Amino acid sequence: MPFLYFIARFSPSNQLKLSLSKTLSLFYPLAGRYKLLPNQALKIQCCDSGIEFFAATHHSAADGVATADFVKAWALISSGQEHRVNPPHLERSLLLQPDAIPPESTPAEYQIEPPPFPDPSNVERAILSFTSSGIRSLLKSDTTATRFEILAAHLWIAITRARTELSLLQLHEETRLGFVVNGRKRFNPPIPDGNAVFLAIASSSVEQLLAGSIDGAVNLIQEAKCRITHQHMLSTAAWIASRKCPLKISLSFKPSDLVISSWQRLEMAGADFGSGKPVFAGTMGIVWAGVAIILPEIEGNDRLVVNTMLERGQMDVVRRDPGLII
């Protein structure tokens, strides 16, 4: 998933290359090469051969938090603040406990055979911007819901309504909202930063979702979060490890679903490589319909920006929705 920076002043490439080499010495798995094992699992092979001067990573090597830590460390080293870098924690065995029992059936968020790669020409992308006050005004009850929960519920309802209007969904059908949960703090005891994300799924019939209030959708999201427990995560990790061919595992989301990922707390948008903070930072190159990414906040800006991707024809209906608060 490319992350693009627009910087007002040019950073010398030699400075970026040297600082990158120092950063990769700390985050050495990111300088490795993937090796395909006989059971089609992936292994990172650290061969001490460096990388070409471009950044490419994979979710099996680092999640959003770990990637943000890498970018933050690179920026600190490039700007002469190497003393402020916190070395990463690279131990992964904490996720695999010998007494963890995998579920007998496939977890709801996964499927064994990966779907065909989506046609990028059939995907429309739009940047939707929401104010914090507008998000809070959506709730009818006094609740402790986070901005992410409210905004995710709002988008889930709006996109489901658009799909129903276009006859892509029927009232009796099920729609699901998938979102990433940071598993580190949910383990007992909590584990250090590294790569430990799990998918939570909220589900509803189309009729109940559209007839209910946003408060009800928020409750479904909160209940889905609560299901991501210490035991659930260990069981899921054990299930993945027990598969004979892990590369065949993929997410189980369908065209009736929506997947939202929040990058709000990732310290990537303000990365200063020595030439000042970027004037814009955001994702590019994503072609998956039914995916929305809440981008990192820009300092001093009271807006949440959402990179939203839908199948062609759905975006116009979403934007015309009078209930969409932007």
C-alpha cells in the first residue's frame, strides 16, 4: 500500500539513502527477501544484501503501527535525531502459544480460497472529509463511542443505503463491516509493538441497519470489538499456523460488505526527513472496492479525511445522500 508524501523543500537523496541504510539495520527484517517454503508459507530471509532505493513492504512483515514506527525512525535518523529512535521489538513467538486450540471451522473473517483480483477499472475512489463536530452530532444518545466508531457506522449505513438504492443489495440480505483491531493491548499481558492486528466483524441485515439508528450501528461495532479477546486472538493465530498452505488464506469480505481501516494514530503524516513536515501525506494505488481508510490527521486540522473506494456507480449515490454529514 503506497504512502505518498508531498514535501515543500527537497531532501537530498544521499541523505535519505544513508539514513535508510541505518534504519534498516534496526528494522532488519524489512531489508530481507521473502522465501516461499514447501507448504507455501512465507519466510523472511535476511541475506545482508540491502535493497534498491524504493520502499516496499507486505502486511506479513509489518502492520500499520510497525510501518509507522519504521517511517518515524527513518525520519528521525535523516534529520539528525538518531538518539530519539526506539529500536523495534521483533519477537513473534508471543503470538503462538503451544496450548492454544484452533477453532474447528474457518473463522468468519477468513476464507481458504482467495477471490480473483479485482478489476481496477471498475473501482472509483473519492476523498471524503468530515469535521469532528459533525461526527459527534450524529449520535442521538450520550455515549462513550469513539470518533472511529461513529464515522465507521455512518459510512456503513450510507454505503449500504446506496447499494440498496442501486438494487445491489436486498433488505433481507446480510451486510458486514470489517475493521482492524490492534491486538497488542488486548493480550494478557499486553505484548510490545510489532505486528499483531486482528479483524473484527459487525453484521446486520440490510433492513435492520437502515431502519435503525446510528447508535444501534455503533453498538454493533462495539460488540464486535469486545469479541476480540486474548483467547480469540490466540485461537485465530493457532488456526492460521495450522493451515497446510497459509498463502491460500484470504479475507472473506463480499461486495455487500465494507472494510474500514483507521490510520488516525499512525505517526506518518508528520514525518520530517530534515526538510520540514509534508504538506500532504496519504495512500495511493489501492484498488479494492468496498475499502475505506481514515487517513492520519494533519496537525491543527479538525477534519478526518477518508480515502473511500467503491465499485463504479456507487460513489455518486453516496455523495447525493442527504444523510451523509461531511
